Amino acid sequence: MNRFLSIVVFLIFTVNAAAQKVFSVEYQNQADVKVFVVDYENQADLKVFKVKYQNQASKNEGRWFFTDFSNQADKKIYFVKYANQADLKIYFVKYENQAGWNNNSKMQLFY
């Protein structure tokens, strides 16, 4: 029984560690995180690379997979119109190796 419980706890933490599957919601009150897309890389808290496949999404390193349905996502995001409304400012990068955090204090938003 103890071994079974250890395995279950391990699996729960492993699944929760990959919180980079996101779904863009239609209304602000449905979102876990409000996001604003900035024009320049140095303005961003997080540099994001959009991956094509779900298994390419990183743990919390800026590689996002956009799901088709909200129940498939680890986090629901809402894109706001103004930077002062956002919990997180992001910049979409062209290459996977450019993804990552500029502001580590905001990392907890995606755990």
C-alpha cells in the first residue's frame, strides 16, 4: 500500500510539472493568467515558443502548446489589450532555444 501511494504521489507531481499546455479563453473571468504580448523581447517576463505537438511542451521554460479544448490545458490564458491589465507579459520568439524567463518572479504563475 505504501509503495502504491508513493507511485501515485510521484505521478501527480510529474503531471503537474508540465504546466505549459495552454488554452486561450474568450472572457477574462475564465482565465488563470492574463497575458499581454509585448513588441520587444526585453519588455517580456517570458519569451514563448509555440510548439506543434503536445509532447514538445516544456515544464516551465516557455515552450507552449495551445490546446483545442479548455479541459486539455494546464492553464487557461486571456490576452488583454493593455500591459497594465496583464499578470504576465510575453514575447513570441521564432526559435525554440530563445524561449525562457526574463523575470523569474513570475514563474509561479505557471506551476
